[in-house]
Amino acid sequence: MDASDSFVVMASLFEDILISSNVGKSWDRIKVEGKYFRYVFIIEDRIYTIDKNNSIDYTDDFGKSWTNIKTPEELFDGIYVAQRDENIITIRNRNSFFRINIDQTITKFDFNAESIHKYKANEDGYTFVNANPETREIRYYDYNIENETEELVFNKKNNFFHGTTFRIYSIEEDENLVFITLENKAIMKSIDYGKTWEVVTYTPIFDGGRLKVFDEKNWSIVGSSLVFKSTDGGVTFKPGKDVLIDTSDSKRSVASIKSFHYFTKDSAVYLITHGDNHSNLKDIYTTNDGGNTLIEGTFSSFGSYAFVADMQTHLILSNEKFYGAGGITTNVFYKYDEGKELDSLNSIDSVYTNFFQTIHFNDKVYMFYSQIENDQGKLSAKIAASSDGMKTIKEIYSFNDDNLITFSSVRKLKSKNGNIYFVVQVLKDNAITSNYYRLDTETDIVYSVETPFSIVSGYYLDDVFVEDQGYFTAQEFVIEDNLTINKFVEVKVEGTEFVYDTLGDNNKNLLPLKFMDSDKVILIGSQYQYWKQIEPDRLTSVEQTESRTENLPIYPFAPSPNPAKEKIKVKFYTESMEKIDNLKVHLVNIATGTKVEIKDYDISFTNNWNGEIAFDISDFSIGSYLINLSIDDYNRSSKLIITK
């Protein structure tokens, strides 16, 4: 698929080319017999195609006639990729670039770099980058087509660049500004075409992360092996100095953060899981500087610990010990005071390995688990409680059902009125069914309740009461259609009754979190890939808002020039100019958060969906800014650096 200022073209593998001149609202079909397309490109009104038979053709009359371009024999030898940069079409094969010239000839340029991940063509030549997963090096090259020379402009090794993959995700050029986005958390920037570089941010969006919001400015994200901290409300995140990677003897990614507790904007306790038995990393780390540096625990490490309860003065941890055949385990409980050795507290024997969960309420700890009853392997699902910090454990409830196999999962919410509401999914008659209960923490009596949905609570399960959180995602199973529907719900507790109001559909399965003590809500993507603030009353229409994101009501490109001193221009794309009168332009100082509306700007249009705004910035001080363009409730930003 490709697009120009005039039309959009899309080719399929099966002889069809579709052309639209109204941004996809309607399409004209061209049938090309015997053609099975790999690529399609547009330069002005000329359409180029590359088919599976390795033929390059173009048409100037929308498919009425076609002209073939003669290609070098070695061009299609092996795996190749093709792309268009502005008006330059390049096919890359092994260690060569093949450029289609204006006169429809093809010129070959050889290079020496290995395993290129991304490249970009310009009038003078090519820039391309690769990343070596073994050495953790990133290389940036510049290739001049006039003298056919290849220069290694930038070569950097940094152990912060880590992850399950080590590849370049994208490369972008604009004026003298170059961005490289790594597939494993780093975004790098150069303003002199690769001679010097700086890391803009280490972002966890590529392999997840857990967000904690302490106040409007201080946020933290716990990544897989280090902590990211923001002091500007999530606009930028900076990584800590310490990372849980052992690079000795070519080892890497041998430990990751499993969970965290005692978490404030400065302090936390992290539980670590190991990926390498030969690692000397400890199982518990602490921090007193917000995760910038990590302090190893002082005890002898063995196994991998799980969080049980925060008793305010200490943590309770558990560790599984296996014994016998069939994977039978003993759950051993320990007391942990920061900087001290672990103290053994108690244990529960014969725990079935598939399930063990805990929840704590005030000074009580409740455990949900499945236990092996006899030599025949009969299982029972049980709830036990401890009110003395796990020194003694008392069974308070057992699910007696001959058909019951084991707990499948338990979702739990606790209320300030002393009740814990939970949903139990059990395997029964070869089918998973859900049962709903209320646990009275004053009497330890379990009551059955009727509730038509499952609650997906997420992050703050053991940190806050349901009244403090308020907004959740619910799942409703529609028997007639055999599907599960996700909805936004507001949860309340009236007396002992657990009630909710449906706010709207949540087809993207977003997780809503209440923003501290304000009326704002943070929406988090299903894989924690993005988050944004939203007013609670907009949860009813968030699906419409999110779908409009995909349709790009307005999308700004990088400002030019950048850095800038006096005047700038920002090109933008919009799905339609019909609402352009509603356009608002703001300049936001990233460091201070100051937001100024730009009312005096010039605007011009290329067509019905491409435009450009220009305005003066000479009165603004030196610094980093966000240029924010908004139409109605949709907005997008691009970054600007102001110099003098």
C-alpha cells in the first residue's frame, strides 16, 4: 500500500490493484492478469509495482498500459526488500542497494555493513543502521552515492540496551535531525546526522511495564530489569543507573523484576526472578532513590520468592519447595525486614502447584489454594487465614464438591466495610464455570452472591480498597453469541451489597485507574503500551474516541527547522478539512509544564487532507517543547527544541 497527495493505491497478491482518490471512501479496481504483487509505490501520478515473478513495471494511465523496467540479474537473487523514500524507490538485496532512477534505469551501490535492520534513502545516498545482539552495539552508517563511499558514523555499546530482541525498530530523518528507535526500550537522537548522539528516553513500551502514579508529576514504570522514573507526569521517562543484567561471561538478561512493594516515589522493595541458575544476583533488592540504584539483599539466595502480604513493619514472602513425584509442593512463609536475614514463619503442605494466591486485609492474611487430600490425589479448594503474621494458619472454608478439580483463578476486591468480594473460576464437568462470593473479615464467614460479570482489576489489587479505585473493566459472557464483552464499570459498595454501573463498551480491553484523589482516570493499554488521562464521564464514549485515533483526525509531522530560533512550520495530515476551524495550537514547555495557546498562526492547504501551519517562536525561552495540535477532543504532539 502507498499514498501520494492525490490518491491511495493498494495491491493484493492476486492480480488486483485498488485506487482511491478520496482517502479510501471509495475504490476503483484494476485487474492485471498474471500479476501477483509484492510491492506497490506511487511517485506523483505514476504507479510502480514489483510482482512475485520479480518484474518491475509502471503505469502512467492508471493501468491502461504498462511499461517494464529492465532489471540487473542479481537484483532478485535471494531475499530482498523494497521501499520508497519521498521520490526514491530502493530495492535492497544482501549487500547492495538498487535505486530506480528518473529515466527508469537502475543503479547498483554495494555496501559492506552486515545485517541492516532499517535504511532510508535521500538525494545524496543512504543512511542505515543495525544492532548486534551479541556485542550490544548499535552502528549508524552514511553512504554517499556520488563517490560510492560508506562511512561508519556512529558505533555505541551500552548494556542498558537490552531485551528479548535487539533490533532497530525505525529510523527517521528530518533536516539535520535523526531519530533511531530501538526495539528494546531506547530512543536515540542526533542533531548533526549521526556525529554525536544522546538518548532521548528509555521507554518500556516494547515489552511492557507496570505503571505507578504517586502524584500528578511523579510516575514510575517498573520494567523487566530496571526502573523508569518521570517527574513531568509521564511525558518523559529516565532509566535508573542499575539494571539487573549480568554481562559477565557473555551472560545477559539473567534476572527480572517479578513484583514490588513498599512502593513510594523514593523507596521500594523488589522481588527478583532468575533466568540463569549461575547468576549471583540476589532475590530481593531495595531502593531509597526511586529505583535509580538498587541495593542487594543481605541473605543467602535460594529459589524465587512471591509476595504474600505487607504488614507495614515487614513483608511476608513465600517460597515453593517441590518434593516427591507429580509436582507436589510445600509453600514456606518468611518474614522479611529490610536489610535483615529471612525468618521462617510457617508452611502449608501438599499444595497443588497450579494455584496459590493471597490477599491481606488490615492485620489478616487470607490464602486461596488447592490441596491434595489423600494418596489417590483427590483435590480440595480451600481458604485459610492468619491474624498473627503467619505464625499460625487456620483453615476457614473448603469448597466441597466431588466434581471440583481445583481453583483455576480467583479475582478479589476488598471493601472498607470489612468484606472481600471474589470470583472463583473452577473446572467442573470439563467446563470452566464462575462462582461469586463475599468473605466477611470480621467473622471469616463466606457467603454466596449473585453477580453477572467478572471483574478485571489489575494493578492496585492489594494496594487500595474498591471505593478508592472506583473504575474497573468487567467481562460479560453472552451465551447466545458465545462471546465475551468487555465493559467499563463503576463499582460501589452499599452496605454489604457489591453493586456496579455499566459506563460503556471497552472493546479494546483498556484498564482504567483512578488518578490519585482527583476526578481523572488513567487508561492503560492491554499490553501497557500506552496510557493517557481521561475524565470519568468520557468513559461512556471512549470507544468512539479510540477509534478516531486510528482515523487520524489530525497528525502533525516533525516541525521545521528543528532546533529553531524564530519561526517554524509544521506540516499535518487530517482525515478531512471540514473541522479545521476547530483547530487549536498549543506550545508546552516540557520542563515546567507551562502550556501557551498559539492564536496567531498562518495555515495553508495542499489538498483536502494535507496542510501546514507556521508561527513565530522568538518570544519563547530556550528549551524543549511539545507542539500540540487538537481538533475537538483529539490531539497529537510533536517535539521542538528552541535555541537562540
